[in-house]
Amino acid sequence: MVAAIPFVGRFGWLLYDKISGFGTFVTFMTAVASRIIAHPMRCLKLSLLGPQLYVVGVASIPVVAITGAFIGMILALEGFDQFAALGQEARLGSIINISVTKQIGPVLAAVMVAGRVGCALAAELGTMAVTEQLDAMRAMDADPLRILVAPRVIACIVMTPLLTIYSDLLGAWGAWFVTCQIFGVASVDYWYHTASVVDWWDPASGLLKSVFFGGAIGLISCYKGFTCSAGAAGVGRAATNAFVASFLAIILLNLVLAEFFGTIYSLVFAKPLDLIQ
């Protein structure tokens, strides 16, 4: 019983620390949102936003392209034998493409952004915090949230959906290459069955998810950088924690948004017969 008391105390302090940290993050997120809403044109200045759009979007194209294409190829390689055993190999593309556009494409693009960009944002801002550059900006009456954080968050929100489109297209192309060019399925059948299964709602819901993913990545990464502990080790921990927290947020948001968009689709777009059944 005596040994259990220190354990309970440590658990209580850990729980308190996590709840307090989440409250601090919510305050940080609210402050950033207020800057964007109150001064949108200042946050959208090309001199501030342009470099971040390049870093987040253009520079991430190669890794997103490689990931998307190879995921489509792998899904086609793994699934072809099962579909061929049922005589339905022509329908393989429809299953892969609906999975890519709704789930795999947005999640993979966001994870690549979190790994490549999120860590860099946390390390960059963490270094500025450790070297007291953020304090110097405040001393000169400059707002770090508006100048540093808001453009980075906006860039993540804008570019993550565009990278998701790129990931979806490369995933569909990779699956088509393996299915049609290697296994010999007719391209007409591949695209016909894809068009019959994948409607506009599937890629649209994936793109809407990616908007939330991008916002989460930008906010979490910048927050980890701003709250970085002192020293080089602190910067390294901030970069690592930024990726881990962003990845967990992506998975959690994907679960919640998948259920939300599924419910919206069933209520708004389902046929009356489907609702009766």
C-alpha cells in the first residue's frame, strides 16, 4: 500500500501535466486562429506565405509522388491473386482507387508532410526559441504568432490537400501500371469499374480530411517549437514530439472524420430505399 502511493502520485502529476499541456495547446491554437481571422491580409502577405508554400508543398512533391505510386503498386500486387481467383481482376482498380481517394491517399500525404515538414518547423522554431530570437521579436513589438506561425499553418492547410490530389493520382497510376501493364487487364475495364464505384464524394471527403490534417500538422509542429526546452537535446525532442503528436492526430482525426462524413453522406445523398433498408 505504501509503495502504491508514490505510483499514484506520479500518475496524477503525469495526468495533470498532460491536461495542462493540452490546455496550453488550445490557448496557442486560439491565439493563432485569432491572428488569422483578425488580420488575414497580413498573414497572407506573399513575402511571408510564399516561402512556406514552397517548403511545405513544392519541396514535398517527390516524396509524396514516390509514396503514392508505390502504395498503389503494392496494393495491386497484393490484391491481384485474390481477385483473379474469383475472376474479378478487372474490378481490382475500383477497390484500390476508392481506398486511395478516401483513406490511404490523404493519410499518407499528411504523414509525409508531418515527417518532412512538421519536424523541420518544430526544429526551426525551437532553435529560435532556444536562441531567444522569439523574445527579441517580442521586445521589438513584433508578433511571432502572426509573422512566424500563421503563414506556416496556412501553408500546411493549403498545400496538404494539393499534395493529397497528387498522391491520389499517383496511387491510381501505380495500381493501373501493375494491373494493366504487368498483369494484362484491359485498361478500359480498369477505368470503367473505377468510374462505376468511385463517385465525386470519395475524393471530396478525402480532400476535406486533408484540410484538417494540414491544420493539425502546422499547429502541433509550431506549438512544439514554441514550447521547446533549452539546449540541442530540447530541439531534437521537439522535432520528434512534433512528428509523433502529428501522426497520432492524423489517425484520430481520420477516424472521427470518416464516421462524420459517412453519416453526412448517408443522411444527405442516400436514396430513400437505402434508408428504408
